[in-house]
Amino acid sequence: MELQAEPFLLHDVVRRQSKDGRPFLLATLRDRTGQISGVFWDVPLTVDVWARPGLAVLVTGRVNLYKDSIQVSINDMTRANKVDVAVFLPASRRPREKMLAELRDHIAALAEPWQTLAGYLLLEGELAERFAAAPAARSMHHAYVGGLLEHTLSMASLARHLARHYPHVNADLLVSGSLFHDMGKAYEYALEEGFAHSEDGRLVGHIVRGIVLIEKAAAELDFPAVDLQQLIHLIASHHGTHEWGAPVVPKTLEAVLLHQIDLLDSRIGGFMDHVGNDGGGADWTTKRSEMFGTELRRPEGFSNIGAAE
Amino acid sequence: MELQAEPFLLHDVVRRQSKDGRPFLLATLRDRTGQISGVFWDVPLTVDVWARPGLAVLVTGRVNLYKDSIQVSINDMTRANKVDVAVFLPASRRPREKMLAELRDHIAALAEPWQTLAGYLLLEGELAERFAAAPAARSMHHAYVGGLLEHTLSMASLARHLARHYPHVNADLLVSGSLFHDMGKAYEYALEEGFAHSEDGRLVGHIVRGIVLIEKAAAELDFPAVDLQQLIHLIASHHGTHEWGAPVVPKTLEAVLLHQIDLLDSRIGGFMDHVGNDGGGADWTTKRSEMFGTELRRPEGFSNIGAAE
Amino acid sequence: MELQAEPFLLHDVVRRQSKDGRPFLLATLRDRTGQISGVFWDVPLTVDVWARPGLAVLVTGRVNLYKDSIQVSINDMTRANKVDVAVFLPASRRPREKMLAELRDHIAALAEPWQTLAGYLLLEGELAERFAAAPAARSMHHAYVGGLLEHTLSMASLARHLARHYPHVNADLLVSGSLFHDMGKAYEYALEEGFAHSEDGRLVGHIVRGIVLIEKAAAELDFPAVDLQQLIHLIASHHGTHEWGAPVVPKTLEAVLLHQIDLLDSRIGGFMDHVGNDGGGADWTTKRSEMFGTELRRPEGFSNIGAAE
Amino acid sequence: MELQAEPFLLHDVVRRQSKDGRPFLLATLRDRTGQISGVFWDVPLTVDVWARPGLAVLVTGRVNLYKDSIQVSINDMTRANKVDVAVFLPASRRPREKMLAELRDHIAALAEPWQTLAGYLLLEGELAERFAAAPAARSMHHAYVGGLLEHTLSMASLARHLARHYPHVNADLLVSGSLFHDMGKAYEYALEEGFAHSEDGRLVGHIVRGIVLIEKAAAELDFPAVDLQQLIHLIASHHGTHEWGAPVVPKTLEAVLLHQIDLLDSRIGGFMDHVGNDGGGADWTTKRSEMFGTELRRPEGFSNIGAAE
Amino acid sequence: MELQAEPFLLHDVVRRQSKDGRPFLLATLRDRTGQISGVFWDVPLTVDVWARPGLAVLVTGRVNLYKDSIQVSINDMTRANKVDVAVFLPASRRPREKMLAELRDHIAALAEPWQTLAGYLLLEGELAERFAAAPAARSMHHAYVGGLLEHTLSMASLARHLARHYPHVNADLLVSGSLFHDMGKAYEYALEEGFAHSEDGRLVGHIVRGIVLIEKAAAELDFPAVDLQQLIHLIASHHGTHEWGAPVVPKTLEAVLLHQIDLLDSRIGGFMDHVGNDGGGADWTTKRSEMFGTELRRPEGFSNIGAAE
Amino acid sequence: MELQAEPFLLHDVVRRQSKDGRPFLLATLRDRTGQISGVFWDVPLTVDVWARPGLAVLVTGRVNLYKDSIQVSINDMTRANKVDVAVFLPASRRPREKMLAELRDHIAALAEPWQTLAGYLLLEGELAERFAAAPAARSMHHAYVGGLLEHTLSMASLARHLARHYPHVNADLLVSGSLFHDMGKAYEYALEEGFAHSEDGRLVGHIVRGIVLIEKAAAELDFPAVDLQQLIHLIASHHGTHEWGAPVVPKTLEAVLLHQIDLLDSRIGGFMDHVGNDGGGADWTTKRSEMFGTELRRPEGFSNIGAAE
């Protein structure tokens, strides 16, 4: 198969030298369907100068297929300017518009003052834009464009159900907490750099960033102080324990529920990601899942679309 | 307030001696509304001989009330023979008949061969009898008569919902796992001894006991081997990690879900038990919850019924 | 020794009843020199109604001294209104004015824009007021009025020294981090309630609260974004590891240094508090230090001032 | 050295492609003396189709020797049908017949009802067959054909000695526990697949499987209930702690002893396996032992038989 | 029962005051058969001045017996000078002379140079004297006079057996390691103070102290350097892991064996101590063992001698 | 670039064989400026026989440079006898003479008897010689010739400062502890073997070795027993916790300080080593630091000297 100026995202770039001294460049190329390795022999100095992870490129070359390894022999590579890098990234299978409609429904179902706050933060402006595109994680679960939104919607739906299942739950607080809990991740990854951690993600982290964003919006909207304190508690404690990075542990019914819903949904997400990414059609994955510490058994009837030859 | 041959369960019994040499007996007395301390001065030898934890007794005496301490001054105590001890134990607030009807509904909704297996084990015979009365735990969550059934039904309902919420889930397997996961607890507590751990609970434990019961029933019913193996995996792994006592960790989608549902429901049960048992009407509990490692905030509008004087 | 309407802070209050039915009240009374137990027999209903931890009271009664136990026999107790409760609390041995002068010196030595930010937050307004009075902890180290300021100044001084000892350190960033690192504790304790945790301390915690305060001030002062991000990183990571409650771990030279200085100063503070509070003049403390997990040896020549009479 | 249709077990198979596009197959080949790597260049499609781990094969090719690496250049490979795969696997150095005789002696020395139970399970039938061939572990200790039996016999001998060394020990219970403790491993590994974990090993695990086997045999033999409960406790608790996968912790003298004997014998087994497998004749192993977290010192005079060139 | 100037060791002393102001002294009195509580009302100042833990005293008073509590009403208490405090301490049930004979046998069975070293350290001088009397621990296992020797001999006997059971073991090294491994405990407890930790035990610890003693003896005896290094490794690593206080982990076959033997023998010792000390004749101990984290089941036929009334 | 009999230290040596059967030798070569890889094709048997890690060699060959990989094509390699291997090892940037002068100053500032002890051990003889050249660690921090001395001096300087900063500190004890704390490392590494662990380092370890050296010197100098015990405590406890290999935990003010200073200085040393060794000029290191569990941010203005091409 020949590639003609095909767009990819450079995810990893390593320079190497063969035993006989020929320089070459090993690259990991990503587009939304997955990633492949590429090798660029006798890479010209003009390319060598600018090639680094996170750039969008146009690749010309040939795809060599062999049973369990696919590789691109790169003949030429140029920078692809002014491209929406989201084009190159793996993406949620759920259509973005459908997810945004569902988000609007969840917000519309909130009582005030929760509805205004959620609309202000999640439906308009730069934050809302980034929120709709961010992944939920780099590698553990929902690690694809729109993954944050997909994870958020699944949680909001579960939150609604559990607020009915258990008595004494403040449903508006719990659903709002679900919608906001990972909102700071909109700034945790440098989307333009292929899911690399951003400076803010490394130094501040999504928990603190999310809280600062909510505090600022609350000040502008005159959001009630008592409700705000409860909401901040949910964001601050949603990782559940100090060991998992929560600066405070859950102390209210809604905070305990939010942590449990987050744990449940990210574990199921991580399970499906692992059995989906692990190649082959056998009953068991060949690799151990880092999240579960074991190989996993594929669900009955589950098939790895795209893993065919 | 005077007590006239009032039935109680002796939960703890300690013999002491006052500074001036008078022997007395300190007892914790339980009935279904809770427990109080009792003191029996100059306890006659005829009583001293048989008094030990786990016996049903009839107490005559006087209740002294004071703000945060209630105590029975015992004048007489006799053994209460042939009493259903469940009478003395704290009980689920949900009516037993209603819960059993719900259990039958859950079983009726299962496809075969799951339905037959669940009916065989949980709807008839000694096991079913004990299952309907057992607590879910000694002290952590759902620690009352019928608590095991209440916890099981809440989980089965969540299991049904999650089997719709997530794709690829084998609903019959997951709901069956919910119904059976703690079934071995029917033999873990010596109900006739006030929730003490039974010999079987100490030496074998509810996970292994439950599996042995299922294996035996499956052999009698010719339950399919592949389904049985999947089901045993759910029971064996439902504690989630070795640290929490699981001999194997969850490796299938349903096993991961079952562990998460169990964690969720027992955490919420433990939260409500703690805020319910911790006296006073303040916003925060005065004692730390062992389960959460912190004091807990009572839900808005939650009141401790029975904590008034 | 007789007490005549002596001011104390009620730290703990428990209601009890004697074996013969007389109600009494056990109280822990605090003033700045320490704490003693008090017993109030046949407490009148008028007192019983309002007595609870955190109130300032005037106590009339008699002090019974015995070798290793001092107790107040309370005859009367009335509420002490409009008293500065700081009067009753244990206080730093360093004079407040001297400490405030030292704080001003540290701030004056900072370059801009750090100097303006520190002055804005720590030298004027309600926050500065609370900052100067707060303890550094409830029980582990520097647990007294002014303890937060004392701990902060010790750290700022060490920060200055280490910025000279090691190359490549941004001294202004490190010293500012020292001054701000525990600033959120100004709202973590309900000082008017005898060091109880405040609602904000329980639900939000001092790390997040401090960051929100800095972000707000930075927005008002147009503080440079890059410096702000570095500073927030220091506050967010100063506990050093997730296990100790840090939402992010230290990743810059100054963040690593700040954590080490905090650890060093709080360990030495905790050592001195423990050997100071543990009664008796023996070489070793009789109680294990919770912080160190062992009994501690008193420094040569160290004497427990106040433990005599 | 030439190989002519030499039998091996395919332990690992990976397909690769050279830089110039020639497909090849990398295989790990095992027989009872150890394992070597093989490379099969230009592997014909007819072989490529069926080659996978766990199959017995006949290999024709040439062995290339070089100081610290031996490799087979494979010219031809065909499936070896109807071969006892135990032929290909590393095996205990102790002769099988001698070990079986020793097992019979241990069982003969048991009093009733223990003797009948042990004979029923371990001396006849499919279980006994598998028991005699299974390894004790995949990689940690006694990881070879017959390793389970070798480990079991060593433990039974130690159990006999310790039952004399310490008072109050029920020797029949302890020796029976030694014989049965890892019996479930007879089904944990797919022997026909080169020690891969079997479906039962992954989903149920050897502890639970062993207990189910004993319960079934006990029901058939009318084994006394009290002795059975004690024995089940030994099997269920022999890993010693929850962290190590025990569903209950040891609570009887014999259970504590059994765990200690198991720990002792598997540590010594793991030590000898590591110093035996780690090549070279130096005083210290070059690799860290995973079990001990360190390099190990070879015993004085210990030589790696088979490591010669 | 009346006591007339009966010798005891003061193990704990606390001063208290009754509600009506009468001072009294609560003491724990020990002799070799166990310990009882004592109360000394209206303790005269002449006694109050010197009474502190670790002193030998002569007690006159009356023993009050009641079902599960024995107490001495003390009328008079004087210091018992020049008494061998070993008289008051709980002691091993094995006769000292028999144990010393066994120690001499173990040493006589060692080859040179081990025999000379062991004889030099353990059979003569102050160290040998202390070694024969020390306990093996303060509270966990073998916590009685001669307990160290009893534990040492049990280990030496096991070491001999295991050196035959496993190949490649240097028996002289292993048995010597058993004899020396806890020798430093001869200085870890202040025997004259009722098993309190000595200054050396607190600051240096028995591992380091034992090594220093061996190094000194080795220098005096010209003990071969290579053997010495191996022996020091056994002492330094016998706790098995850093977590348990070993400065280095076991890296030789004999070091691994020594740790396992130590673990085995102290676990069994701790088991028997716990079931022996826990009162009552029930099947299960009423208290959890700190060592095992659970209640323990008494061995069949085990009786608590001395627990009768 | 051509190399003509250039001296290097062989750090690692691996024998390999190419696909076409040509033997070659992969070597890691070290000199004081860093390390490079070398490949020796068709290595002659005369070289193959003696080549092993830790030898000094003279290498003739050609350096191939490519952007992020440098490799020596070795043509000839001979043993370099009678060379001071310190020549080949990375070295502290601080001049040795300057560091030794500083050491003498620190010792001169000590009061007696500390001054004599420190001079005796650290200024003369074989130990002093090794002490001045040893690294502080193999890979974590100060991992270069003279690193131990550099780390020791930094700590002694901090100890002096902190003894003034905090009251009640015995400055002579603390500074002496700083000077001696890692002294045993003089024997922990086989300097002549390129920082490999020595037999003594593996079996005894630097903590125990250091203590034995001090005890021996103290005996020769009649050093006071009480001071010695305090000093031994500092050495034995300086790792701070059992988990980190301390046989006893810090219990005195000076021991707590010494551990904190050691932690502080090794963390900063480890930070600078990691950002210095991690290639490239980006803001963040590309590799995670094992010590900090995260990528680290380079200090502003910090440049990796020698990382240029």
C-alpha cells in the first residue's frame, strides 16, 4: 500500500544509526484509527532539524504488512501546517454532536443555581471547547479525543440513577459534581502535542485547576457559598484517598458516591480499552493490564475491530 | 422506667468487683432497637453460673436515663428459652416479606439455567432460611438482621441497571453473581449467638463456603461447567484484591463490575450506618468512621431516629 | 488553691452519671499555660444546657493537687462573653510583635513582584490577622496560638540559607513558597472553638484554600502567569507525596527544597512538642510519639518548664 | 551440531520481519534439559499457519554455539503428534518412581480417616496422575515437571519432623495438610501447553480448586465434619496472609505451621532455582532474584550443571 | 489469702486519686508465676517517694479473688534489696541447667574455628551470664527469663535438622548463626528493671550490639576473615527484610535459612504464648493476637495451667 | 574522531553474535567525562578471554557521532596495567584538595574528644584514602569519584548551621555524625571495579561496617562510652526508618536532625544528577527520575555541559 502525503501526528521520534553508519529515524505515527511505526532511512538534514513529537506531518511512503507487525517505509515527510490535530488522534466512537446534546440535556435537568453554573462553564467559551475534545487520561482509560466528555456523560447518567436508588442524596450536587469532576483535564493535556502533559497539567494538575476555574466562575455568578463549598469538596476528594492524589478524602454522601461512580466508570473504561487494544482474537489478552495487574478475559462475542489482517 | 421480664440478648458479659469487694456483672443488652448497658450488683451465684454472651434473657430492673448515657440497673435475670433470637437483634428497616418478594422477582427475571440454580439455593431449605436473616457484616455495614438480604437486593438492582448501561455484559451472570456473592455469610455468623463469628466463619470464611455450596448444587442440577466456572470466578474475586481477601482477582467484565457494585453498595451502607449510629444531631459525627478514616458529615435533613431522649 | 471566676476555654465536655445516679460533667479546661481536667458534680440544668466544647468560661472552684494528676473541683461555671479566646489557648513562646517584625523583614527582602504579593496577603486584612494567630497543626507540631507564624518564619529563614547553600535556586520563589505554603491553615481551624477543624478545613483543606487565595490575589495584582504557576506548584506539592495529601508531587528544585524544609522543621517542632508535653524529668518520654513511632530521648539539659510545682 | 527431527515444545513464538523484508519466526524451544532460542528464516506458509505456543514439534536444523548464547537455525519444523509433552519439559532431578514410593510411605504413616482420604485423592485416578507431573509454580520455585510432587514430599517430611519438635501438634492433620495444600495446582497449569495457566487456574485458582476436590471426596467417603473443617482451614490459609492470596489467615497451630513450612520450602526452592538458572560460575548471580529482591551468592562448591559450553 | 512480705517486682506504678480525694497507688506486681494488680490506699509518703517500675519489693496485704479478676489490697510495701530479680520474673518452663547442657552439646558439635568462638562468647563471662537469663522479647514471644536461651536452642536444633534436609548447606555456619543471632538481646533488656528496654537496647539495638561483640571476639581469637564476614551477614540479615529492621537482606543460602527458622520458631512461640496468656478455657482466645492479627484457636487438649480459680 | 590507545574502564561487557554468525562484543566504556558504548567486531580470542567488567583498558578505534548516539568502533583493546582507575571514573567537579581542606576545617572546629576521633579515622590511613575517593552511591546521587566526600562536606556545613538554628542541639555530636554517617561506604564499593558493590558492601553493608570501624577506633582512643553510644545511635539510625534499612529509628534530637539533613542533601544531589544526566536542552527531563517518580523540570538557566554535539 502506498501513502501519498497522508496526514499523521508524530508521537515519538528517535534517531538511530545502523551498524554500517547510515542514520535513520524511527517514528511512531498516529491518526484516529490507531498508530503504526515508521522508518525513514537516510533522513535528509532539512527534515532532521524540525522533526519532534507532537507535530502534524504529511507522510509519503510504502506500508509493509506482515502478520503481526505493520511498518511504514518513509520516503518523504513534510510539516502539515494549519491542520486540526484532532484529526490525527484516536477519537471516541460516540459522535461528538450526540454527546454535546446529551450534555445539554444533563445541564437542563439541573435546578438552579447549578444549571447556570454548569452552562456557564461547560457550554460556551474556550474551556467548553477544550472540554469537548480532551481525553480522560493519557493511557489508562478513555484515552482518546472526546474521551473526557464520554466519561463525564456516563458518570452523569449513573449519578442520576444512583440519586434515585439511594435515599438522602442531593441529586443536583451529585450530577454537577459528575459534570465538573475532571473538567480541569481540559488543560491537563497539550492536545496540539498528541496528548502530552501540558505545563499546567504537570505543575498544577487537573484537580486544583478545576477548582480554581469553578471558584472564579462562582465569584462572577454570585454562586451561594455553602453550595460552592460542597461542590469544591466533591472535586477535591473525587480520587477517594490521599494515595490516589486527593488532597482531602470524601466526607459527605455525595462525595463518597462521586468517588465510587468515578472508580466504576474508569475501571470499566480501562477494561474495555485494554481488551480492545490488545491484539489477536484469543480469549485472553496477551499483555497484563497495568490497571488490573493481570491478563483480562475478553467478553463473550467481543471482537477487536481493526485487528484483522 | 421499669422493665418487667423484658427480653434481651446478652451481647457482652464482664465480671467485675468494686473497690469494696462487691462483685457485679456488666452486661451489654441488645434488642432490635439497639443496645444498652446493664449493671447487676450482687449477682446471685445461680445467675453467675450460666451468664455468657449470646444467650437470650429476660431482664427485670430499672432504666436510668441521663443525657448521653442510658443504663439498666438489673434486679433479676433469667434465661429465655425457646425464643427466636431474631427478636432481639437489630433488624433491617425494610419488611422481610417485601424483600423476599423482591428476591423472587429478581430470580424470576433470570434466564435458564441461572433461574433454577438461584431458586434452588435461595428460595427453599435451611440455607434460604439463614440467608434471609443474616447480617451483611458484624460491624462495618448492613450489620443487622436481614442486612445480607437488603445488601443483596440493592446489588441485584444495580447489577440489572449496569448490565444495560454498559455493552457486552452478560446480565444473567452478573445478576446471579450479585445474588450469590455473599451467600456464604448465611453460615458466617452464629445468629443464635448475637452475630458472633461461627466456627465455619472463622475457619473457612464466606467466600469458600459460598463456592462449596454452589459447586454442590451445580453437581445436583447438572449446571453447565463453563457457566459454573464463570460464576465461581465472580464469587472468588468479588473482594477485588488479594489484600481484601480475594483468592483470585477479577479478570472478566462481570467480575470487575460485581466488585465495583459490592464496593459501592457497602460503602454507602457503611456511610449510612455510621451517621445513623453516631449519636447527637450535629452536622458532623463525633467519631471517626473506621471504614472512611474520618468523621462524616450527615446528609442534609437526615435525622437520627431514636437518638432523642 | 482556689479559683475565683478564672477564665478558661472548654476543650472537651462529657456528661456522666455516677453509680448512685448523680449526674456530673467532666471538662477539659485550657488556658495558655496548658490544660487541666475539671469535674462539676450536680451540674445545674442552667449550665448543662449551654456547656459545649469551644466556649470561653469563668470557673470558680478548688484545685486538688496530687503527684501526677491535677483536677479542678468546679463549684460554678458561667459563660465569658466578649473575651479574646486567644487568651485561653496555649501560645508560642516567641512574642507576637517580634515575629511580625521578622515577617516584615522577610517580605522586605523579596524582589518584585514577590514582595507586593506577600505584603498584600500576609501584612493586612482578615487573612493576615488570622495568619498571625493560627496554630500550625491541631496536635502534631507547633500546636499553639502563633504556631503557624513561628513555623513559617523558621522555614523562611532556612529557605534563605539553603538558597545560598545550593546553586541554581530561585531564592524569591523559594522564600515566597515558605511564607505561603501553610497560609490556608488560617482558615483550617476554628480558632474561636479551641482549634477545632473548621467546615472549610474539613471540606476544602488548607492546600486548596491557600491556592484559591493566591490565585485571587494574583488576579487582582496582575501577578505574572509563569511565576504564579511555579508558586502554585510549590503550594500544591509541599506535602511531598500523594500519601501525605499532595495533589501533585514536587517536580522543580524549589518544590523539592520546600518539601524538605517543611519536613525538617515540622519534625523538629514535633520532637520538641513531644518531649515538652510528656511529663516527668526522666531521660526518656513515657509515651510513644505518634510522629516518630517510638519514645524519645530528651536533649541533654532540657527541662520541662511548667511541669514542676 | 545438527538436529534431525528432534522433539521440542514450542514455548514462545513471535513473527518478525528483517529490514529488507524477509519474514522470520523466533521461537523458544524447550525440552527437559532446558530451553534454547530458534530462528526460522523464510518460514513457509504451511508452517506459519499452525505454529503457536504449547505445541510439540520436531525440529531439523543446526545449533550455533557461541560463548554466552546458543541458537538453533531452523531448517524444518513439523508437528509432533501423540507425544507425551512431559518429555519436552524440564523435570525434577528426583526420579518419579522414587518420589511416588515416598508419597505412598507418607500416606501409609497416616492414621485413619486421614489415610483413606489421602489415598483416595493422591494415589489413583486422573487427579493423582496430574498431581505427579505438575510443576509447583510457573517461574518462582520448583518450576518443572514433578516439581509439585517434589515440593509436597519435602514439606511432608518437614511436617513430620516439626510435629515431633513442637508439642500439641496434630501430626496427622499437619502431614495431610502438607500433602493436600497445593493439590489444586494439578489443574492450575495446562501441562499440555508448556506450563501455561489453564482456564481453571486463571478463573478459580488452586486454593479454591483444591478445597472443592477435598469437599467432594470427603462427601463420598463420609469423612468426619470436624476434621474436614480443620483440613479446609489449612488449605484455605496456607498462603499466610490476605496479601498473598489466602481467603482466611491461619488461626490454628497446624495452620501456622503449614504456612511456615510452605514459606521455608518454597524460599529454599526459589533460591536454588535462581542460582541454578543464572548462568556463569561467578560467586554472585548476575541477575536479581525476583523472590528475594537481590542478587544471590552461590553456595560454596555449588556448580551449575548443564551450564558448560 | 494473706501475703506476708512476699517478694514481687514492681512492673507498673500509677498514682491516682479517688473522687473524694484519697490518694492511692495502682501497681502491677510480677513474680515468676505471672502478674497481678495491686492497690495501695492512703499510700504513706515514705513509700510514695521511691516507688517506681523495676524495683523489687516485699508486699504485705490481702489477695481478693473473684471470678475473672484477682487483686492485692496492699497494706505495706518495702524495698527488697540485694535480691536476684530473676526470682520475680516469669521464667521458661525448661530447667536452666538442662538448657545449658543442651547449649554445651550444640557447641561441642561444631567444627573449628566455630566451636572456639561460640564457647568463648556463650559459655563464660558476663555475656554468657546475661545470655542465659534474658527473654527473647518484651511481649511478642518467649517473653520470660530464659526465653532467649529456649528460643536459641530450639533454633539450633532446627538448624541441625535442616542442614541435613537440604543440600549445599554449611551446617557449622548455620548452627553458629542460630546460636549468635539474638545474642545482642543479652544487653537489650534491663533485666534488673523487669524487662524494660535498656539504654543500649534503645539506642543501638540487639542486631548491631551482637555484631560488635562478635567482631571483638573474632579479633581476639584471630577468627578467619571470610568466615567472619559470612557470619556477620547472618546476624545482620536475620530479620529478613528492611521493614523488619534488617540492615541487609539475606543473600546466602544459610542467611535465608536462618531467617526462615527464626520466623518459624518465633511464630510458634508467639502462638503458644498468646493461647497460654489469654484466660479462660474456651476454644478460641478472647483477644486478638497482635502477631497474627486474629483470635487464635487453642490446640486440642491444650489447657491453661494456672488459669483455674 | 580516532582513538589511539585511549584509557577507559570496562563497565559492562556482553558477547553477542550477528545473524550471520559473526561474534562481537558490546562494551560500555567509562572515563571521567562520562560513558560511551563500544562494539568490537570479530573480537580475537586473545581479548575475548580476559575481557570483563571492572578492568582498565586501552582502546584503539573510531568514534562515530550521530545526533543522539555516540559509539566507538573498536579495532583493538589491551589491558592497561598499573593505572589508577580513578582516572577513568566520573569525578566530583569540586577539586579534591579543596574538599580535603574543608574536611580538615570541619574537624578542627570540633571540641574534644570528637576532634581526635574524627582526625584518627578520616585524615590518615587506608580508610581516609578510600573515604576521599568513594562515591556516595552507585546510581542515585553523588555517584562519582569524590561524591562521598562532597556529600559529607555539604552535610557537615548544614549540620553546623542547624545546630545554631535550633536550640538544645549538641553541635559536636551532630557534626561528627555528619562526618561519619556514610564512612562505611569507603568499603561498600569496589572502586577498582568501577563502582561495583564489594563483597563487604553486599554482605555487611555500610551502616554496620561504619559502626564496627568507629567501635574499634573508640576502643583504641578510650573514647567516652556515653558519647560513643550516642554517636553509634546516629550512624545506626540515619536512614530514618526500617523500610529504608535503619536497624534502629532516630530517637534523639541529633539523630532526627541527621536523618533530615541526609534526606535533604541526597534528594538535592539526586535532583541535580538526574537533570544533569538526562540529555537534551528541553525544560523537562525525558526520563522519569527513579528517586522522585516523575520527570523533573530543569532549573532556570541550568545547562547540561557536555551534552552538546
